[in-house]
Amino acid sequence: MALPQSEGPSPSSEWEYRLRRYFVMLATVVATVTYSAGFNPPGGVWQEADAGHLAGDPIIRATSYRRYMVFFYCNTTAFASSLLVIALTLILTKLHEMNRKVRMMGMRLQPLRALMAFDLLSLVVVGAYTAGTWQDKFTAVYCSVLVGTALAYLAAHRALASCPGPGQAADSSRSSHGYHLQLEEGRRKALVVLATFVVSVTYASGLSTPGGFWDTTTTEGGHRLGDPILKDEHKARLRAFFVCNTTALVASLLILALLLSRKLRLRAASREMYGCILFSLVGLVGAYAAGSSRGAGSTACDDREEAFASGRNLLRLLATFATAITYQAGLHPPGGLWQDSRDGHLAGDPILLTTNARRYNTFFYCNSIAFVASLSIIILLLENRVFKLFNVVTAALMLELFGLVGAYAAGSCRDVSTSIDVMAMAAAGMVYVVIHVIFVALPLPMPAEDHLKQRLADELIRKRRKLLYLFATLATTLTYQTGLTPPSGSWPSGHHAGHPVLLHNYPRRYKVFFYCNSLTFALCIAIMVLLVNPHLYTPAIRSRALSVCMVAGFFAVVGAYAAGSSQHLTTSIGVAVVVALVCLLPLVPLFFVMKVMPTNRARQLKWDETATDDVEHQLATDVEHELATDADVEEAEDSQLRDRGKYLMMLGVLVAGMTYQAGLDPPGGIWQHGGDGHDAGSPVMQDSRRWQYLAFFYSNSTSFGASVISMLVLLRQWFHKDQRVATSRLFVRRLMHTIIQLELLALLVAYAMGSSFGNWKPWLYMAIGIISFLAYCAINAMLRSCRRSRALLAREPEVPGESSP
């Protein structure tokens, strides 16, 4: 039974509704970088309490108060608006699923959400970036001119887009074909992923500046406190880094503006998009080459398997993000690094390794286990044959999650009781979900004969599981890094060395931050553990237990940001006011719209009939798909290749991001002062363990270069005309697998070189574990091959006349 045409949404509404995933991803990444930037402001923090300021306070608050206020409130507004975009998207998606009439009225709010995502998230982030990277007239003029040029281009392009051209109708009719529409959507999604993560790494790197900032111990020499150290000795290199980094940031924002705005959107293979991509990638490589080294000589030249298959992309996402955060945590361990060589330690060694070796070893082993397990999951998920190793992947996933919990509990605090609190919060989250499902709202099973409604309910659960997994993964990434490197830093020396500065200055404020951040981390880990098993997450999603956990984590993140982003009460109150205003003002019209919506029983029954029609149509489509022609099978194979390409693009972008940051901020820290044969701003490990630093540097640079090459190969494959030729497809696939294997191997070597500080026993144990895991996989594959061969022989028909005598 076909649906009435009047009930269907308009093409504009459907376009805006399809954009929700892009807005959620963009808002989540922006929330992540602004959350971290709030705790690690540009210019660094005071290392000692002296001259009327507190240890841990931002230096630019004293040296350039207005600039700090502009950065702080722009960054806070971007963080709050990102959370609001996520909340609005979830609410509107829920309304979209509930009722078609609600859907039509809710779609009128989509332009408001698009305006917030484009203007507030992009322009406010640019304002915070401009204020945070303001060093001299050159940086101010270049950043202003570049942003002004991008805005002028967008305005001109918008004016031209408003005037329909003679070829617009032909282009529209050509793009209306299903295959071309899916191909265009795949390109758009890949480019949004690329641009979003380039924005995240360039924003964070621009505010932190390679080489660090002058602190209180180095005030002689004519420089100002909080200025970049490279500004004195390597001014040309610093400017080159700033130009390349800012160019990549603005080019990526321009890509997002062109892709996410309906009136401004271009075809993904247009010349303008090629230019933006080229500027973004070249700027990223140039910034890495300029900022990763201080010397010119070293610059970088069954049912359960079906359920498991439905969550394959989610496992890829979790493994990729876990690889990123464990890599950074291994190179920059909690507690900070020694700045001098005395009392039995070398400069650049972890402070926690000296003050509490057992706790550091616990953190190191748990973090390394999670890192290796994540790499193993990524490698296993690259092949379709992985579903024969269902138990292996599930075990690696659980090992990764529990490794993250153990590393967080050991590295985020300095006493046993607090570590126990973290473990207890993770257990309490899972216990709460079980109690909620059993005693509060256990849903009644649907009748078996009502298979249409059952299909609809299963589809809604699948969508909600995907959203919950996405937010839990990104929130885990955010809180894990922040918990290991708390706001205001750690004491660099003395009897409090390695302990958080904020804990000494304001114990209550630090406890509020710590427990709010840990609560979000624990709840997200509990959610991801429960989302592995369909027998656990199905009733938990139906009873809304997991949604309650996500809402609690949402408010806990806001509390952690308000408590940890400043040591001043008035500033924290300002944060609360900004968050309240940004979140409450747009919710007022939404509340009004929900109140005036018709909710009588007749409309609900009409919605049930419409939903039944949709499911019947979907079932008929499924039957037709089972009887598909060869062309349809080929198109389905192309769809699988596009899905694989989108994941490889995300993997390449994320690996490029973390190796980019690791190259700019190398393990072991940087010298804060010159003398004794080294320059201020140069890597400490380059002098204390030179061969180890060179091994890390070239391995990290190899991984970075391989990830950039993989992105270029994927872009060439998507935009080239002969992408459906079988020989070209096979060659590109083999080339991509080779590049990714090189990329991950170099990443593993760089982690080993950067996280081991003179003690190779831990990595000997890890090597034994990796070899054992690979041997287990090989033996399992051999046994499975033998069983398959025996089964084929047993099914062969016996030929007459060849019976055994």
C-alpha cells in the first residue's frame, strides 16, 4: 500500500534530515577539542605560585587579559553550542521517528540547527583560534585576511548559487539516479570526516604551538612570559608552521561549509573541492615538517555473527579511537616528565615512574594492552573473513575496554582508595542498568505473529544502539585523555612532583572535576560493554536505561568543564551562565512546538498504519533485493567497497591526526631553557636518548606520511572515472592494504620507542604476547581450513562404479 504523497517530506526536509549524522560528528569533535583546550590554554600555565598568581593559572591571563577572555569565552561558547547541537539532533531524530506529523513540524527547526552548526561552531572556533594564536601583527593580519577571504568566497558563492544556471536542471536530473546519488553521498561523508578531523588537530596544535612557551624559570633574554619559545631561535620555522596550520584549518572549515549547507553545497568532485582538499593536506604536511623538528637535518621527508556484522563499523570506530588515545597516553604518561637529570633519573623520564613505580607499571601495561588490542581489532576487521573469528574479536574488544579502565584507574589518581572508586563507578553503571531493566521498566515481548512491528522495533533499536555507541566512544576518548592529564597540569618538582596542581590549590574543585570526569568515563565504558551483547543491550535500550546513563554523563561532562577550566569562582560562574544561555534559549521554541503539536489517539493510529505501510514496503524491497540481477549484485559490491573506503579514510585521518600531534609534541617533553649543549624548545629525548628519539621520529613520520598517502589514494579512487574497473579496483585494494600495514607497523614501532624510558622488559613481554596472539590466529585459521575441506569432501556425491571394493 503506497503512502499518500501529501504525507511525504519534501526533498529539502529529507536533505536536512540526512545531514544529522554530519552535524553530530562535527559537534562531537568540536566539543572534544574545545573541552581539552579549556583545560590546556594557549601560553601555558604558571609552574610556581609567585608574584600574585596561582600555580596552574594561565600565563596569558596575567600578560594579556583581554586576549585570554576572548579565547576563553569563545571556546566555552563553542563547547556549549556543540553539546546543544548534539542534544537537539537527538531530540529531533526521536520526534522524526515517532510521528510523521511531528516530523513535518520538526523539520522546520532544521535550518536553525544548520545555522548553529555552521555559524556558531565554525566562526566561534575561528574566533577562539585567532585569539589563542595571536603572537604579533603578522599572525593577526594573516589569520584575519585568510578568514575574511574564505567568508567573502562563501558570500559570493551563495549569491551565485541563488541564481539558477542553464545547466542546473541537467545536473539535477543526472544526480537523481540512485547509484550516482549514493556515490555522491559516500564522497560527501568521506570528505566531512577528513575535514572534521583536520579541524580538530590543527585547532589543538595551533593553540599548543610546537616547542612550548616561556615559563617563570626563563625570564631573561628579552622575551615575554607565555610567548612561544621558537619565536626567538626559530622565528621563520614558527611562522611557516603557523601559516601552514592556519591554512589547513581554514581550508577544512571551507570544505565543511560547502558540504553541509544546502545552498552552498557542491558536487564532491568539483574543482573548488579539489582546491580545498589540496590546501588542507599540503598545509597539514607543511605544518608537520615545520613544527616536528628544530633542526633542518631531521625534517620529515549465525545470529550472533549477524549481530556482530551489524556492529562492524561501530567496532572499527571504537578500535580506531582507542588506538589514538592510548598512543597519546603512552607517549605522554600521567604525572608529567622530569625537566632535569639528577637523583637517579634522566630529563624526560616520567615522574610517576620515580615516585610510584608500581602504579606507573600498572598504567603502562594496561594502556599498552589496550593499544595492541585496538591494533589487532583494526587488522582483523579489514577482512570479511573476520566473522569466523567472532570469539577472538570479542575477546580483544573486552580486553581493550578493561585495559582502558585499568589504565585510567592507575594513571588518573595517586592513591589506592581513589582508584577503587573509579573501578566501583564502572561496576555501578552496569549494575544500575541491570536493576533498571529488571525492576523498573522491563518491556513485554511482542507477539511472534506481529512480525511487521517487530521488524520496525528492531530497526529503531539498531539506530539507537549506533548513536549510543558513537557518543560513548567519543566521550570515552575525551574523558580518558583529560583524566590522565588534569587541568592546570602537575607539579614538575618537589615532594608533590607528579601530583595535580589543582588538587593542592583547591581540593574541593579538583574532586568535583575528577569525579564528574570519572563518572562520564565509567558510564561510557559500561555502556560499551553492554552494547556488545544483543541479549543485554536490547532490553536496556527499550527500557531507556542506557539513555539515562548518557544523560547523566552529559551533565557530568558539563560539571567537569565548569570545575576544571578555571581556578577562579567568577569565571566558573561565567561558564555556567554561558552553558545555560546557549542550551536554554533554543530549547524554548522547541518546547513550544512540542506543546502545540496534535497528540490525539486518531493521529497515533494513523501513524501506526503509516509505519505498517513503511515496513510492508521495506519487506517487499527486501524480497526484490533477494532476487536481484547481476547489475544489482555489482552495485551492492560497490556499496561494500565504498563502506570499506570510508572506514579506511577515517582510519587514515585519525592516524594522521595523532602522529601529527605526536610529532609536534614529542615524548619526553621539551627543554624550557637553553644551556648545557641544548637549545630551549628542542626535544629532551633528542639529547638524553638520541638514537631512541630518532627511531621514534622516523617511525612516527613514516606512519604520518603513509596515512596521508592512503587518503590521497582513496580520494583518487573515488573521483576517478574508471573506479568500477575490476583490475583497477583490485590493484587499489592491494595497494591500500600494503600502505595500511606499513602505517600500523610504523605506529607500533613509534609507540614502543616513545613509551619506553630505558626499560625494555615491558616491551619484551608485550612482544611475547603479540607473537602468541598471532600464533593463535594462525592455528585457528588452519583448523578452520581443515574443517572446511573435510566438510566439502563429505558433501561430494559418490560417482557410480567407483565404490570401494
